Amino acid sequence: MENRKELFGHPVGLYILFFTELWERFSYYGMRAILVLFLVASSTGDNPGFGWTKVEALGLYGIYTALVYIASIPGGIIADKWLGQKKTVIVGGWLLVLGHSILAIQAEWAFYAGISFIIAGVGCLKPNISTMVGGLYPKGDDRRDKGFTIFYIGINVGAFLAGLMVGSVAINYGWHFGFGLAGIGMALGQIGFIFGLKYLKGIGEATKALPEAERLAVNKPLTKVEKDRMIVMFISFLMIIVFWGAFEQAGGLMNLYASEKTNRMITFLNFEVPAPWFQSVNSFFIMFLGSAIAGFWYTRKKKKKEASSIFKMAIGIIIMGWGFLFMSAASMQFQVNGSSAMYWLILAYLFHTVGELSASPVALSYVTKLAPMKYASLMMGAYFAATGMGNYVAGWVGEWSQSAGELEIFTGIAIFCTLFGVLIILCLKPLKRLAHGAEDFSDDTMSGLKNTEQIETA
């Protein structure tokens, strides 16, 4: 590691992974931005879709986005048991290129075949590329957190560009051209990863290629401390399901709301904002608020007031839930005027972003800090599987809104997230005891996790 080539103070391999993840997220969020809109579009119009009902579209959206992340479990197992993270990422990349390319074909069989390949591709790539980032840094390296900040920026740059570019192409030239553009983005990421492999030597290798000491660590039975921490991780997964079950209304219910019930006209420019563009608002806020939110928690740490990871996740759920109060206001405005203003959506996404920055990166760090080495990629896969279950809940809630009413759903989500977050805060002490001091993330509390530098990702 000491001899690894660096650029701007970080291993060059970080920028290879940054580039790959940027284009993988471009392809995923590009497809996500137009999926529901494509499904509900008339099958006989100028830009034909499938002509599904909203209930059918939101149901498929929930199932698809759930399976995308649940597939991370077999993706993690494949990496842990056989191929290693690096080779599994390559397999996932080619599956994604194939899937998005098939979606460019205007046929029903191509749609189902394409999303099947995408599900498998994300499952192979997503959990393993995140794990590889941690392997670039030796244990105790202060640059690791900064490296993950750079990596997280790559995710959101890709997501930001996706809503604007793929959304615009899909609206103006056709849905399948949008799907095809997402595939081109993934192809660029895959090519960049393959050409950058020389900067990733020794990172993400298969178990059989590891030194003997690390192979022994992988095969060692779990200790009592590790088992207790596994329990805490599974409890944290429940929080992940609740968070993403609410947050992922963005691509479904809120996407439809932007398209059908929001006045998107900018009068003085005589320009109507395309509905998919709102899918980039969250990423825009992340890029500009990420440092501020991280700085807030860092300042508290310097003042000896550092909050636990579970507390930060609970606060994130509460703040994100409050964002739906703005959607409730939008729904009331729609009932009076027949349309609602764009600023309600923007304010909702602002609160969702602050909640995400408090909960999502912390949750990823928390899980990977507690995960035993022998289940490194598997537990990362389980984390993303919990995200997938949250996506399924999001689709189910979206379906329910078509009968219960959007105002009631938005208000109900806000109330539930607030009460759930408060309940978790009240349970902090027993959870911290069960984690055996891992909340501190200090070396002396990690004695049960030897040789973790290859699998920690934050």
C-alpha cells in the first residue's frame, strides 16, 4: 500500500472506482427517472409507453427497485466465496451494459429481459465496488473518510446528470433513446474500470488469493462480540427499510405528482420543466450540502459531543419524514387551485437530502465497521437488500396512495417517520451496549475484528 501510486493525495485506484460508480449510478438513476413515466405513458401516443395504470406502474417500480438491491446478497456471496470483489464488479458491469442496451429495443420482451440483466448487474457491482474503496487504505489511515467523500460525490454527480440528460432525451426523442443513453453511460464506466485495473492490484481479490493470515481470519468462527454486533446490524437494517420506504417515493409517487399535478411552467422563460428533472434535485443538494452536514457532525465531535451512528440515523429518518409535510401542503394547494407550485417539491427534496446525509452514509459506515471479515461482502449485500426492501415498501405505499389519497399518505409518512425516529432514540443505550463499544470506532474497541482493512468501507 505504501508504494501505491497517488493523485491529489489519494490512491489513483480511488478515481477509477469513482469514475465507474459515477457512470453506474448515471445508468441506474437515468432508468429510474423515466421508468414509471414510461409505464403510464399512452401506448398510442407520439412517445408510446405501456399505457399501464398508476397502480400497476408503482407496483412494478417497487418490485424492480427492491430486486435490484436484494440481488446484492448473491452478489456478495459470489465475491466472498468464488470470484472476489474485483472480478464480480467486472461481471456486474457487463450485465448492466447488456441490460440497458436491450432496453433500447422497443418491445415488451426486451423490457423484461433488460431489467432482469440490470437487477443481476447491480447485485454484482454495487456491494463490491463500495467494499473495494475501503481496501485502498490501510487501517487507521485518516484519508479514508475523505476518500469516501470523493466516492460519494461520484455517485451523486452521476445521479444528477442522469435526471437531466436521460430525462431530456426520453421526453424529447423517445423513452427507448433514454434507456439507450443510460447504457452508453454504463459502457463508459466499464471501459474505465478495465483500463484502470493496474491501479487496483491486490484490491478485491478472491479469498484464495489472500495471504494465509487473512484466509485464516476469513474462516475463523464468530466470537460472542461479533454475534452481538450482527444483531445490532440487523436492527439497523429495520431502520434502513423505514428510511428508504419513505425516501423512494421520489422515483414513484412524487415523480408522478411532478408530472401530473405540479405547475412546472417558468413563465418569464416560457419553458416547462420536464418532470424527470426533479429527480436531479436531491443529488444537486447533496453535492452542495454534503460538506456542510459532515462539518456539523465533525464540529460536534471536536466539542466532545459526538452522536452515535444509530442516533444520526434516527435523526435522518425524522428530518426526511418532515419533508413530506411540504408534499402535504402541495396536495392541499392542488385541491384548491388544480395544481401546486414547484417550490413544494424542491423543499421536500431539500429535507430528504438533509435526512439522507445524516442517515445513509452513516449507516453504510456502521454496517461495514461491525461486519466480521468472513461476511464482509455478504453483510454489505444484506445492507443493500434492506434498501431493496425499503424500495418495495415504497412501491406498496405508492399503490396504496391511489385509493387512500395522496394528502393522507404524505401526512401519514411524516408522522410515522417522526414517531419511529423518536422510538429508536429512546432505545439507544441498550443498542450501544449490544454493539460492545463499536460506536466509538476506535481501534481498541475493534479487537474482535482482525485484519479488517480489506473490508472496511468507511
